Amino acid sequence: MSGWLPVAPCTPGACVEPSGGAAAVPRAALRLTAVAALLLAGFAVVLAPSGLRRRLPAALVRSWCRWVVRAAGVRVRVTGAAAPEGGLLLVANHVSWLDVPLLAAVRPARMLAKSEIRRWPVAGGPAARAGVLFVERDRIRALPHTVDAIARALGTGAAVAAFPEGSTWCGRARGPFSRAVFQAALDAGVPVQPVRIRYLAGERAVSTTPAFVGADTLLASLWRVASARGLTAEVDVRSALPPGRHSDRRSLARAAEHAVHGHQGKAHSKSMCNL
């Protein structure tokens, strides 16, 4: 099995909290309409000439990403230092489809995504035009080519965003960081920016409502988030790991994982992430 293709034990039935019932329908419909309008505006920019896209201020892109999450009914709280300029590998834990705009709100970046997304109707073409780097997760022989492509992008001064857990987890359980993507940062000689993403219900309780796991469908996840109340996305930008501090991808991956997960110990088993 490829190192890009881990398996998470989290499932919607075992891990994910339900959200609002029938009373939440008008609120959810309004929120999803707002999200769709923002996404359509984003698609229009992606389909515009490349010169126009390059002239967009990064601050505007970051704000748009926050608006998408906020339109879904999720408050956004970003803490920590600003991400460095120049070539940068952003890495974060992976819980939800919301993670993508949240990472871009830290710094606009070329996303690393599974190759199946390229074939998605409507979204596949714009994703490719936006500079997404696609990973063939079930082909181990494609791994060196993908690492080289990431390193070349980093070498041009671009930021690349990746989720080294390789799969979404419910937010209470977590997965280990795979090492392959960190080789690209070593080859390009760029820093690694760890980011921790948590979803809270209220101010303290970790919520699994935004989780997009297992056999969950995107539509079901969208509706669950939009019909919920009191969700907050907490994005904690940890200290960047400078180039040269770690000589191999194993130690670099371990340092980034520790920065994101802290002292939480090993990945949780299925029984530990049940509600």
C-alpha cells in the first residue's frame, strides 16, 4: 500500500455528532446559499486569465477563504505568528473540507490533493487551473515524481499546503504524519509551517460535527455544518521549522507532528474516538 493511502478508523456513525433538526432548515439553506455564491465568485476568478489571478492581493484571498467558512456558520479564530513568505510547506491535521479554506486563510498555497478530484464534475477543472498538485495515492511508483513536483513548486517561492495524515479524522482521534511530503521541503530547502486546526462547540468542547470521514458524503457534511449552531474553527499557527534543522524526513515529520498534536501521544484507536 502506498504511503499516501492511510486508513482512518473514524466513521460518521461512530464519531460524528449530529446537528440541528427541522428547525435548523431555514438557517442551513441560507448559509449554503451564501457559500455557493462565494464559491461561484471564486470559480470566476480561477477561470479568469492567469495574469489577473496573479495580481490578486494575498490579503484578499485570505479574507475570501475566511468568508467561505464564516458563511457556513462557523466562526474563525486564527492565532500565532504570520506564515513566512517565499517557498513554504504548510502542514496541518485533517478533519474536514473546511480545512482547505482555513489553511489558505493562513497563507494562499497550492494544495496537495488526491488525483480523483481532477475527475470531479464542476470542481475538477477549476482545481487544476488553481494550481492543485494531484497525488496518485494508490501508485507507489508515482511517489518520487510527486515529491519532485512539490519540490519544484516550493523552489519557485510558492507555498504548498498538505495534510500529512493522508486521511480525515474526526477531531478527537488523529493519525500519524506520513514522511514523503517532507522530503520535498528538504530537497527545496524551505521551512515547514505546522498548523493545528480544531473545531469547537462553544469555547472549549471539541466538536466532531464538521468532520468529513469514512463513507460520509460531501452533501451530508455540508448540511450538518450549515445546520449547526455555535461552531468555531480554531487555527493555531505554530512556529515554523527552519530549513537545515532536521537532516532527514523522518525527524522533520516527527517534529511537525509534535508541533501540531503536542503531547497527545499515539494515534487513537477506533474505540477511543467513539462518542
